[in-house]
Amino acid sequence: MTDGVPWGETSHRFGAAPWWALGSATVGVLLLGSASLGAVPIDVMDVLGMLASAAGLPVEASWTPLEETVLWRLRLPRVALSALVGAGLSLAGALTQGLFRNPLAEPGLLGVSAGAGLFAALAIVAGSSALSAWLATSTVAMSAFVGGLLTTVLVAAIATVDGRPSVTTMLLAGIAVSALAGAGLGLLLTLADDAQLRSITFWMMGSIGGATWPAVGVAAVGVGLPALVSLRWAPALDAMLLGVTEAQHLGVDTARVQAGTVAVVAMMVGVCTSLCGVIAFLGLVVPHVARRIVGPGHRRLLPLSVLLGAGLLAAADLMSRTVAAPAELPVGLLTTCLGGPFFLVQLLRHRRHP
Amino acid sequence: MLREVSLSVAVGEVVALVGPNGAGKSTLLAALSGALPCAAGRVLLDGEDLTRWRPGPLAKRRAVLSQSHDLGFPFTVAEVVALGRFPHGPDPGDAARVVRALEEVGVGHLATRGWTRLSGGERQRVALARVLCQLDSPGRHALLLDEPTSAQDLAQQRRLLQVARRFADDGNAVVVVLHDLNLAAIVADRLVLLRDGEVVASGSAAEVLDTEVLGAAFQTTPRVVFIDDRPVVLPHLLPRQEG
């Protein structure tokens, strides 16, 4: 719709083709680097070799069985999960900013993360530590997902009058419900013993550490499907930035697009949070950066947010497991430590010309 | 609240809705656009009840320029105007349509400017370009304008009114809400004077811009003078200026 229209003096435009190719190449390099670096360093050529041989190409094996195990059982699932979760959270952030017509909005406003956190803590305190490790993780994850969905449904229900969602009410309802969930979480923390307390705290700070191929599969579906659906709404989302009434005058089915956006965001954030805990700031910072590069049009903003988010979280996860090796920092801590100051700097630089 | 309002606008006509604050001008426009459902009565577009029109086809036939232009994202002016093409889907001719709309309204030089850097008056003109771009298709259209000249200087007021006039002359219907009675007299074929949700006068400028008629509607006695046989409403002098 906007192709062929002149770009110009707004501070953030590049030609169409280069960003796509450049972005993909950068992310590819990041993912490759992420796969090769870590407590057991694997040569990049060996990584490529193992991938090629798995694809059926004849490659001479120059790697050790240990390296092969590390790559396939630990490294690749982790890199894949960080990319998918990073993509999902960033895309959810871009969609939330469009929904609230505010570039400072982020998915937490809908209450998903608060609800997921509450229900995860519930599962931890209710004694899932008595179960086997795998079952415990899955129980916490499923509980978190249910919690996230419940809070979003509650917020959406409060905000919908006569079948028409009100974004202002949604914002306030999200704040209220998040506060309540926070209170519930606080209560659980007082009931928890030391081990549970530690578990909850680290879960809230986010980690890609438990990455397994089944988790990657869940993320692929839980992020991939909603992402594809949302990309088709790009023109309608652009029109809705003008305002609900204006968009309706343009023929947009605003109630459906709003409800659909909330559902997509809830799904993606719910899945990501349940698999990896709370990873903050991606949904706020990534769309912001993407918008500065390709502008606010959703046809470019959404795919670039996906790309940037995937690369950023993969890089953050790499840092989380190398910076204090052999210990691992929670990745959510890193995204906050890096994202917070970055965002502040952006605000300071651009507060005169928003 | 509107009471017993009956209005029809034909192709080629510009109808101006005038009246005091709170008379219901914007409410009537909102009802005509379909944004405000009618508790009683109907709105017909091309003979068909508005509630029976599907949103897509309706958006291709009627466009609304509202009073507020609130967009907090840094689209370029050209991109904002291009948003008007949403009902039609993407088309290779869109870039040309955008340029045409920008030139018509006189904001061609702003095409690559960021929306957030525009003045209020410039935003109003860009919004008009968007709305014109929305209706850039064969056939008859309805253009509803709510105070399109409120933030414009003399030259731009004239230009925008010319745009509205030309649009009607090209085979479309235009309804415009105006505070300024003289601008209404210049651009419109018919003035509809509202007060407290009712139509108290309807007709040509000469018929509606009458001292008694206006006095009753506005609860103040205006001065109506005639220049070249056309009525012109002048503001009343303040007490200390007289004598």
C-alpha cells in the first residue's frame, strides 16, 4: 500500500531491500555464534558441518561425540528457543503498542505476565518439587500458561461493553488485575519455604536454561501460528492507529481486530512466559528500535520486530551463559539491565523530537 | 440529541450545517456517517439504509473528515494519505492517487515530512487529502466534513472550500459543518440552521442569513449587511466601542 511512496526526512528510513537482507544475515550470524560459543566451545565450521550432515550432505566428521551431543541436546534447542521466544515477545510488544496506540505500551499491561507469574508460583508452592524434574517443569509451565490466559480473559471481559472493547478500560483493568496478581504472588511468597522461594525468584527472572526440543516445538506452534495470523492484519492495524472511529470509517472491523490482537498477544506471551519465565523489556525496546529503522507501518515493523527480537534474545542468552561462566545469569535480568538503560538513553536523545 | 431532523443532499450539492454550539451539527454529521446509530429514523445512502451497507463498500463511497487528528506515530504525510486507500486494497496506481490528493489540497511539498512535525493546520489539510484519496474511485461519493477550516488561514480557507466545491461539482455530495456563517454562504448551495437538535431554517444563504432568523437561533442580534447583493454577517460591536 505504501510502496512507491516517497520516503524522506523522517529520521528513520532506509531503502526497502537492504534491511531485510542485512537483518537476516546478522541474525543468522548471531545464531551461529550462539550455537558455537559456551561452556563447551565448538568450532563454527564444525557446527556448520554437523548441520550439513544432518541435512544429508556428505561431510567428513571433524568433531567429537561430546561436541555433537552438546550441540544437538543442549545448544541448538537453546538457541532455537531463545530465537522463538525473543521473536514472540517482540512481536507481541509491537502488536500491543498498536492496540493501545502508544509506542510505550507493552504486553504486561494486559496482565498476562502477572497472571502467569502468579500461577507458576502457585504450582511451585503447591509442592511440584515432590514430582520428578520433568513433570515439575511441565506442571509449572502449564500452570503459568493457564494463569496468563485467565488474566487476559478477565481483563478483556472487563473491558468489553456490548461487544465493543474499550482500550482505555483495558489498560486500567490490566493494571488492576496485575496488582491483584502481584498481591497474590506476595502472599504465596510468605507461604513458601526457602527452596520454593528461590525457585519462584529465578522463574520470575526468566531463563532459557531448560530448553528441550519439545519446548521448542511448543514455542514454534505457540509463536509461529499467531505470528502468521497477525501479519495478515498489518494494513488494518495501520488504519487503526488513526483511531477506532476513523478506522471504522475506513471499513475496518475494529472490534474483531482488537479482540484478535489481544488473543494473539495473550497466546504468544503466555507460551513464552510459561516456557521461560518473565523476560522483560523485549516487548518494549525491540519494536521501538524497529520503528526507528523502518517506520511505523506494520507491514515492515512486524517482520523486523520478529527478526530483531530473535537475534537479541539469542545474543542475551549467549551472554547469560558466558559472562559469569560456569554459572548462568537469568536472561530476564540481562534484558532488564541492558534494555532499561538503552531505553532511557533513547528517551533522553529524542525527547525534543518524538 | 436530535429531534425530527429531515435532511437530504443530492449529487452536486454542498449543504452546510450551521448553528450555535451544542445545536447538534456534529451529532447530525455523525449520524449521517453511520458512526452514531439512530434511535429512531433512518439514514439512506444512495437509497439504501446505512445499516444495510457493509463496512467495505460503505468506506469506498463515503468518507468523513473529523475534527480531531490524533496520530502518535511518525508516519510520513504520504503514508498517512495512503491509509485512505485501505478500503480499496493495494493497487499500483496508489502512489499517483496519493500525489494527486496532496496536490489538490496544497500539501504536496509536505509529502516526505513526518506527521508528528506538522502544525495543527497542516494536519487538518493532510487529513482532508487522506479523505479525498479514500474516495478516489469512479462513481458518486458522499463527503462529510466537520469544521475543515477551523485551523486555516484566509488563503487556506479559500483553497479548502474550493476543494469541497469542486468535489461536489464533479458529481458528488458534500455535507460540511461550519461555524463561520460567511464561509458557509460562500461554499454551500443550501444552509441548514440547527438549534437544540432541531432544524429551524433551511434554504439559500439569503434566506437563512436573515437578522431575525439568526437572532432567534443564536440568541444574539447579528448585523447582516449586503455586499454585491450577498448577505454578510458581521460581528456585533462591543458596548464600549459604540459611539
